[in-house]
Amino acid sequence: MQRVRERRPQEFDRVLSSMCTEPHPRAHEAAVEFLATNPGDPATYQTVAELEQEAVDTLGEIAGLDDPYGYIASGGTEANIQAVHAARNRADSDAEGCVTSSDHNIVAPTSVHFSVTKAAEMLGVDLRTVPVDDDYRADLDAVAAAVDSDTALVVGVAGSTEYGRVDPIPAMTELAHDADARMHVDASWGGFILPFTDYEWSFADAPIDSMAIDPHKFGQAPVPAGGLLARERETVDALAVDTPYLESTSQATLTGTRSGAGVAGAVAAMDELWPAGYRQQYREQQANAEWLAAELADRGIDVVEPTLPLVTASLSPATFDALREEGWRIARTADGDLRVVCMPHVSRASLEAFLADLDRVRS
């Protein structure tokens, strides 16, 4: 216990590559209030179960879905795994509900989050990754070539982890549905940003079937608070298993016991910030990203244009390592480039301090 008391969470002022952020103060309070509740047993913990439905309804509003189904997950990884799980299970059932033995595949761009690789390995489906185009978005011709009669799911990304790009979701959805496959959108990070842009990414923009959208990222809810949304009840029903020793009779979530803190914190954050607060945060952080990109370019550094609040730039390994030694919590892309995510905790003053250290270590 003494060791815990002697340690405090690190400050966020030098955290520049995380897609999580400091929770809203009201979300923090709500999380503490509901620490001992378990939405995995909704008949016993009825209040948090009601809050979870409120959370799903608000996520549906954010994502353009009037009658959403789903639940508050541990994060985008769980939501993506469950989307693959549901698609596989639904593809495995014929019109009479009998399980078939077909082999299935899922199609996704190389920019897809590694959780989809986890899902494919866990669930025994073939993952077919296709190239991205020159703007780091899924190549539609490659998607069309990869989809076939055994495809259970096509996955598009709305706010990619490395470059903040949005795949051509409506066109990918059409390709998926033409092959009798389902369409899932990973908007884990982008979901709380994209409503204030002109991108087509949501349930309102295309007849997508499911989505990952995380309140604990730009939504400013406490960790863990992810979200899985589905257009049809059958998607969630495809995940359900019997729970004879609980008051409720079935459970569709991947985990059993879950965090009521995440549910309550998500509701509190969204109540406080949707839509005006999120719109303001997006505008501020998009401005920060564009300013940082311009500053890096002025220093002769190659920068990928930020279309969402995420900046990627080429730094030498020595410079990157020197910045890490200065205490900056930064990360690399798969190609070794610097990646800065302008989350709500990232201030202009922090970015100015980062640039000052960058100038010093490069001199």
C-alpha cells in the first residue's frame, strides 16, 4: 500500500502520442461513484444498466444511428473483435438458423488496427489485408479484388491510428453488401471528431452494420470505456450466450464482469460535452495539428498533411531518441516516423516546448 501511495500518475503535459486523454472532471466523479457496479449483471445492477442504455443511445446519436444496439466495451480492441465475432457467427448460420461449416475471411486495409489481427487469429478467420492509396486510405480496387463469396466482413477505418485518415466508407460498404458481407467501421478514435467534419463515415452516410467508437479517447471518458454499436439487434444477438447463474438470462459481451465506472463516466462526459464541447475541442486540436505541421515543415522536416488532429513527420532515429530522453512521450509509425496526436490535453504551450527541445537536440 505504501508503494502505491508514493506513486502518482504521470502528468499529461508531455504525452503527445496517446489516443487517451485526461477525463472530464464530471466523468471522473461519476466513475468513482459507480466503481462497485457491474453492468455485466444488469438485472442486479439496474441503475448502471440504465446508464449503459443511455450511453449507447448517445453514441448512436453521435454516429448517426436512431435506434442503436450495442454496449460499452473495454475499448476499440474488444469492439473490433466482437464485430468480427458477430459477422462470423451470422455468416455461419443459414436461413433456418443452423450453423454451417463455411470458411470465412475478412477484408481490411493495411492501416487497420492490430486488434483486427487479434480477432482473426482468435476466431479462426482469414484476414486479407489490402494496400492503401497515396493518401493512406483503403484502395478500393484492392478491396474489390479481395472480397469474394466467403467474405464475412469488410472493415474500414474512420480516423486511422497512424495518419488519421478516413477510408471511403460508402464505397466499401457497397462492395461488402454486393458480396453479401457485412461492413464494420473502426471509428474508435475518430468517432468523436468526425461529426464536425465533412467526411462520410457514419451510419447516416452509408448502411454500415457495426462500429467501434470509444468514449475514452476524444470523448474524455475514463478508461476503460469503449463502444460497440450495431444497426440490427441480430448483430448483438449473434454474440449472446446463456448465463444461467445470473439474474439475467444471457450476455453478449466479450468480458463478464465489466466496469460500471466506464459506463457512468462515459455518460457524464457525453452529457457535459456533446455536441458543443466536442466541437470546440476538435477545432482547437485541429488548429494545433495544422500549426505543428507547419512549424515542422518550416524546419525542413517532411510532414504528412494532417486531415484530422494527428501529425506524422520524418525524424531521424537519433533525434527521436533524444526527444524521448527529454521526457516526451512520443511514438513511431510502422515506417519509423514521428506521430503526434493532438488530444484534448495537448496545449499550444506544450507543443511550443516540444519544438524548443526539438530545435535544441537537432542543433
